Amino acid sequence: MRVRVASAGTGKTYALTSRFTAALAEHPPYRLAAVTFTRAAAAELKTRLRERLLAIADGSFAPSGEEDRPPEAVMARAGELATGVLGATVTTIHGFFAELLRQNALAVGLEPDFLRIDAAEAEAVFAEEARAFVYLNDAPPERAEELVALFARRSLAAELRPQGPAAAALFRDYQAVFERYRRRLGGEALGPSDVELLAWRLLEDAGRNRRLGERLRARLARVFVDEYQDTSPLQGEVFAALERLGVAVEVVGDPKQSIYAFRNADVGVFRRAMAAGEPLPPLEVSWRHDRKMVAFLNRYTGWVAQERPEAFRREEAPPVRPRPNAGAGRVEVQVVRGAGRLDGLRPFEADQLARWLAARHEEEGYQWRDMAVLVRSHSSVPLLGRALAGHEIPYVVIGGRGFYDLIEVRDLVHAARVALDPGNAYSLAAFLRGPFGGLEQEAMERVLRAENPLAELERTAPEVAGRLHQLGAWVQTLPPLEFFERVVRTPFLGGQSYLERLEPPARANVDQLLFKMAQRRYRRLEFLLRDLEDLRGSDEASVPEGGFDAVRVYTLHGSKGLEWPVVALYDLNRGQPDFKDPFYVRPGSGEFAAAGDADYDRFAAEWKAREEWESFRLLYVGLSRAAERMLVSYSVPLKDGAEKFWRHTLARTLHVEVGLAGWEEVEVRRLDATRLPRPRLAAPPRVRTEAADERLRQPVEPLARPPVYSPSAFKAEKGAPAELADGGELVVELESEPVDAGLVARTTGILVHYAIGENWGPERLNDLWTQEAMQRLGEAERARVREEVSALLERYWALLGAELPALAVRDEDYPELPLVLPTRAEGFDTVWEGVIDRLYRVGEDWVLEDYKTDREVHPERYHFQLALYRRAIREAWGVEPRARLVYLRFGQVVELEPELLEEAFERGLGEILPL
């Protein structure tokens, strides 16, 4: 195997096209393959190959050096090859493996026309089977999660090897569920890891079967692989097996950018190829970066290679030099320092970053779209967004999905598919559950399980069936572009069209999709859908470049492969969660240990070290995105005059471990937060819904209080409605079904508080819908609760790490803490009982939080309740916590002054008298 290292910005795509072109002198195009990691990259590579050959044919091609000069045999028939290369295999890694399987389907017992499903679809099918297995075998619910997690790790090895009784038990259950999964797909559909495993088995068999091996060698002579540092161990085994068969494999990549361990990528695959293969000269010229950028990156990679070789080694970090006409460039580091907590410094950091971006725009003429802000975690985004909005800087947050994987694009694809073929189970399910159908999960499953799903849909949801018939009529009479325009602009639900239901960025994405369709002028909808499928997984931006002149906000992981003239890295002193998984798999060997096994702690330590080494590479990815100007920004709290960094943060890596003293390439600014202007932050978004029944706001007639009493009940007595039953009518109409608003509100509060108390994130949202509280609701009430709970929790998650300290940085944390406080007023004894939503400590600072789902912000209603909580904590633990109300509906945190609470406590006790 030939191996080339290509650092960021050194032109590896150009080098790959050069090597592919040279190989055409020895082999016809159909015997060559080029493999990339996204469909968009594959399409771009094929375009560049054809353009290069056409330029060679007309004499306009100018080689960059002797190695780039095309062979005489290629020059002699470049025009012919430019046509022939259109038939070459240039595809994604899974597309390449799938093509191997289709060409040799009978050898592995497959139908050649098997369907490829994506990782999310495959995992969803496996998860359903895992939950069924757990239910049927009376296993604990968390077993299903463990099984799904093991399924997601299949690419770490060709074979999994349990190391201990706990792992063995998990593996037995996994094998049983996997058999259910395999039977359900029936060989007609394969997920990504299925394709990988079957391709490996095919090539292993070819090594033992002479005729099969000859068939593969006759079809393939050489394979070029891009981004090889992102391959998983199982994918690496496939390419190694090709080499053993006699197929030449040439790979290019950058181990310094191997940052996808969470997707099973393993930098060890590239390193083993380097050790065993033939090294090609590394690419040494950066065509992206200006001079100071190059000097800074060389300094950083040199330090890591010397001090942290586990992250990347000297041979993986060759020095690069700037292009001949490179500009000067500029690298700045902004350190916001001050006493207190990190959360108190972040607003100043975000504000200073926004001012820096505004100066680049106003003083240096950069357009907003030429700038990007990179964060390690989405938790940094809410505060950053408020700072950008406060300075009137347009911005857009780019998620992890590519353009063709966006929900709005997939909604339209499924609508078109089901219009062409209502019997397509995958698209019918998506249509019924999505915005065009709007069915509940149970109703959708009932339709799909029916012997005749369309007849069942006519019977149970005639309005949805009518929409489906309407799509079918359009698809028969309208050209593709007009069909999609009709789909997105015709009112369907509540008099709204699909476009009207979307937020502006999503609406712009749909407009961009329609524009792309108009450019291609498709005559057949089937051809359009084929191209949309081929482009899935593309790294094309999910916001059209021509649509918004706005600053892009990406995570560091999401920014890989992209570049901008101006880049800022924000909030690099944000810590990361430190938790243990139920099991750990060793990449390559497949050995895995589960909690309770003798090897578990050792395997966990190895995995944690792997994550730490990857953080150095993640920082390199962020630092190498800027071409001309870069700002690195972080905040540092001072304690006893010393700077305090959280463990395992990128800022600690750069500031403490690497150190920037004496780096002439870098301008370091240390900013004292006490001397900075007040941060200009936009208010967090609010949603205010007025109650339709004003009677809910009236004081309740007082009742005799028992000796054991609740502060929330006392609050309701004083004329403030309880937060779980406020706002809205007692009975409202939703989709013609009566809804008990009080029951909906109470259930919403129960589920929201439960999710927060359990520290559940978005990945556990679906588990809430199986809670007992949901079972007493009607279908329309469940829909309302899902909508309310999802919105409230999304605002809570957005607050974490912004207005509220992230869970990972809390030194002590006590959710749902029981309260008992005896009081005496004028000889009348009352024992107050309740539950404190949350008490936690960050450093020396104790915080008491109470979460509210109210539809209005009235902190005074809760002064006595919070005063009781605060007094109980003080008497029991001897600490004085800060008291906060967290209004989830508005994403607003209200801190209550201690003096107000003490006054409310004394006033409230004066009212606790027998009636």
C-alpha cells in the first residue's frame, strides 16, 4: 500500500487527480477506482478528473511540477480518456464496498439490487428489535440501550470478542437481537456496517477461492482512497484484503485530522499502513494559509509531535511552507481574565469576539459570509448568538447534517417517493409521521401493520389519505420541478403550506433545492430522486452560500474540510462531560469488556487516553480553518491570583501545556473583565401565550391548612396558580378531540421535571413518551404534551453551559432533593414538606434552582417557596445558596435577592395561622 501524508490546505485532491491521471497510462478507466467519504467530494473529484483530461487534450494544462506531468500515453489520448473517465468508479467508501458486493452478489448470498439504508435507519431497526427482545425476556430497559450502543461499534473490528462474563452476557443478547435484525431486513436492505462486514467476508473468501479472486482482480487494478485517516478498523481490513488479492491500493490523508473516534474512525489504521507500506513524499506547500498562519501551525504541530507523539508523530507532521504569493496573515489570542466563575466571564468573551468580527467587516471589508466562528460544543452557541445579535451581526448555526440530509430535504424526497409508489414502506412511514401526514407513532404503526396499509389509512385517517391521493395525481400530470413547487406551496395542515411552517433558514434551503432542480431541468422524477439519494452524506453546506451574507457558526468537528478567510475559535475553556460507558471495545482487536469485568477499568482508561490524544488533533483542525485572519478566544477565572483551567479543555492545551510565550507569530491580548465595557447581549427569545380563561388567574378561596404542608400549595392559596396548571383554557379543541388543558399541563410538568432530574439529553426524549404519566392521556393530549415537553426541554438544554453551569463543571449536584422544615408562628406549628428541583455547587458557590413552566414571568409568586427552600438548606447543611427561578418557557433565569426572600419568609410565616 502506498501512503501519502497531506496536511491541511496542501492540495490533496489535486494530488489525487494527478495520481489517478498517471494510472490511466497503465489501466483503462473502468479498472480504476477513487474512494472518498462524501458523495459531493466524489462528484467534485470526477469533475476535476474530466476537466484535467480535457485541458491536457487541448494543450492548456500546466503541470505544477515534474511529478504532475502526465505520461505520454495519457497525453496521446486524453480526449478519449476524458469521456472514459465518466464511467470510472468514483464514489464513497460505502458506495465502493456496495459495488463490490453487487458485482459478486451470488458469492455472498445477496440479491444484486439490495437497498442501502443509512446508519440512522439501520440503528432504528436494530433498536426496535432490541426493545422487543428486552420486553420478551423481561430484561432491564437499559439493556436495549447497551445493545444499540454495541451495534453502533461494529466497525471497530471484523469480529467482537467479549473479555469477561458481563461482556459475554451482553454479546449473547446482542447476537440474538442481531439475528432478529438480520431476518427483518431479509438481505433486501443493508446498513453501512452490514456493507462493510460483507465486503470484508467477500474479500477473505476471494483469498481462498481462486476463481473469485481472479474475477475481482480482472475488474480492479488500482484503488485510490482519500481521507484515509478517517477509516474504521473494519474498513481498513477491507482495503488490506484488497492488497493481499493483488489490487494496488494508494491512500492519502492527514493523521493530524483524525477526529472522528465517535464514528469509529481509528488513526491506528493509517499508522499501520504507513509502517507496512511504501511512503510517498508528503505534500509540503500550503495553498490555503498565509505566512503567519503557516508558521503558527508548524510551531503547534512540532510541539505536539515532540511532546505528545500519541496524538501525532513527527512523520505525520512534516513542516509545510506557504505558497509563493501568500499574504502576511495574522494570528491573535484573546484571553478574558477575572475573578469569579467562568460563566461570569463568558459574556465578556462573547462580546469581545463579536466586536472583533464587526471590526473585520467594517474596517477591513470582509463580508459576513467570509467569517466563521467555531465552537467545541453546541452549549456555547446560545450565549454566542446573543452577543452576535446584540451587535447586529447576521449569523447562522450550521448543524451536523449536510444539505441533502436535512430534514426539510428528506421530507420532500419521501413525499415524492410515496407519490410514485404508495407501497414504499420506508417513505410511507416517513410521510405519515412527518408534517404532511402528522400521525402519531401508534396510528402510523397501525397503518403499516395492516394487511392493506392504504385501505387502513382510508379508514382511520381519510384526510391524510386524501393528501396522498392528491400527491399521486400531481405526480402523474406535472413535471418534477412543478410537482415539488406544488407540494411546498399548497396549504395542507391548518391552512398552512409546508414552506410557511419552516423557519427562514430551512425555507431558504427548500428554495435552494428548487433552484438546483431548475438548473438541471429534470424530465423524470425518478432521475431527480436518484440524484438526491446519491448526494446524501454530502458535505455541502446546509445553508445556501448565495442565500445569506451571514457569519457561519460550526462545531470544530463540523468544520473539518472547510475554510474561510477569517475564523474565530470561541469558548475553548469549556469542559467536556466525563462519564463512563457501559462497555469499551478495543479498536482492531474487537476485544471488549463491560462494567463488572476485570478488564473494564483498563479498557476504559485506554479509551479515555484515546479521547485525550484526539483533542490535540481536534485543536489542529480548528486552528487550520483560517486562511488569512484567526482569533483564538477563551476565558480564564482567577482564584487567589492564579489562572484556573478546567481539565481536558482545548484552552488548557494551548495556554498551559503548549504555552505561547515567545511565539512571534502570535499576538496575545489579556483582557481584564472589570475594565471591559458591559457586554451587549440580545435578550433570549421569549414565547408568551396569554391565558384564554382569566378565571385561572383569580385567587382561590383559602382552605384550612394541615400541620404538614407544601410550599407550592401555599403559593397557590395566595392567589398564584400552580405552574403545572396555569395558562390556557380548561378544555380546548385540538384536531376535533377535547383536550383537558389542566391534565396536559400537569403531565407536562411531571415529564419535564423528571427529564431534568434524570439528566436526560435529547437522545432520551423518546423514552419520556413511554412513562406512565402519558398512558392516561388521549391521542390529542399526548400530541400537546409531546410538543410542550420538547420545546421546554430544548430551552433548558440551551441554557446549560450558558446562563446555567454545564452539568460537567458542577462539583456537587443534587436533583430532586427532599425538603422537611418545621416552623412555628405565634404558637402554631407547621412542618413544610416538598422537593427542591436542584441544588448544586460550583467551586465555593451553592445554587438552588426551581424550574417553572409558567406562561408568564412573575417571580414574586415564588418568593416564599424559595425562601423556605433556602432556609431548609441553611439549617440542614449550613450553607447559603443563591436562589434562582428558571422559566423554561422563556429560556430566562431570574436570580432572587436574599433580602427579598428573608422578607417573604417572615411575611409568609405571619400568615400561617389557624383559620
